[in-house]
Amino acid sequence: MADTRINPSILSADFVNMEADLARIAAADFVHVDVMDNHFVPNLTFGPQMVRRVQETSPVPLDVHLMITDPDRWAPGYAELGAASVTFHLEAAAEPVALARRLRQIGARAGVAVKPATPVEGLYDVLDEFDQILVMTVEPGFGGQSFMADQMPKLARLRDEARRRGSHVWLQVDGGISESTIAQAAEAGADTFVAGSAVFGAADPGRAIEALRAQASAHVH
């Protein structure tokens, strides 16, 4: 059975009580931190100062997802803050491979994300340059959107290609992940799952994390 990871997204947390909400997800593998610039996506969240404080108070490592323009310039700074993983968008990066190498050099895992309309075939020859590929299962920008099942064939193709090449890249999904959708994503090849409202909207986030992990583990193959 493959490892499965549950990364709750703080986009669904209480921003005013962030430290308390972070403490409630100590059972998670990572905390997913969405940085949006109101330019690459039509929403504004927070920047390095907030990420630094989350890094200082989180009980689990940070999985930073940069939905920003010019990640070639800005992404290394998030790795330097101590984020365990930094993911930038393929659509926004001028030199994705060079950027991934820079992130690894600093000490972070390097991730690349693709929006729903972006094909993944261009990544096949450079899979080993990345530690994680994030297939968005919603249009990036806002939490609480519905899961896009039509992204599963793309995810499955990526999984098959990674296996064919012997790659150990993690395959992450983000958007609309819940107990009712996580099995579909796991069967298509995801091993790393971002869940927002399904965790932070639950009465017991720890129990919600374990339920999601059990569902995913039962369907990963």
C-alpha cells in the first residue's frame, strides 16, 4: 500500500485564531498554505510574514502553494522561511526546472502545479526535477469549490507515466476533496490530498483527517 498524505488547507481555517486551528490538525502530514496575489488568481490571501508565523506555530511541516505571478523571483524566499515544500504554478514560471532546482538547493521539496486546463504531458521528460506535482481539481483562487472529476484522466496519465519512468514524484490533488471524492482521486493516482472545509469545517478535525486518510489508503493502488 502506498503512503497517503492529508494536508489540510488553512484557507478554510479561522485566520483570527490561526494558532488554535493549527493545533487542531496535529494529526495531519503537512499544512497546506495557499499564497495568492490577486493577480495570477482573483483572490488575495497573505504573504511571507503570515507564512513565517504559521511556520513558527504549526505542529506539522508547511506545504506552501504559490498562486502568484513571477514565482521565479518570489518562491525561493518561501523555501528560505523553512517551508518543507514549495509548489509554484507551471503557467506562471519562466524557468520551472531552474526554479525547482533552486528550491531543492535551499532545502525545500520542489512542487509544480497545473490548472485544470493545463496539460501535463510537457512535464513527462522532467518528472525527476520535481518532488511533487499538484493537479488542481478546481480552478485555483477560492476554497469551497466543487471537485472536478474530469481531471481524473489527466491524473491517471501522470501516474502511469511516473510509474513507467520509475519516478517517486508525489501526486497531489487540491480542490473539493472530501470523504465523498477522495477515493476517486486515490484510484486515479493521487497520494497527497489537500482538504480544506472537510477538515476545518468538521467538529473534530483530527477525526476528519483520519477518516480521509483511511478512505484514501483503501483506494490507492
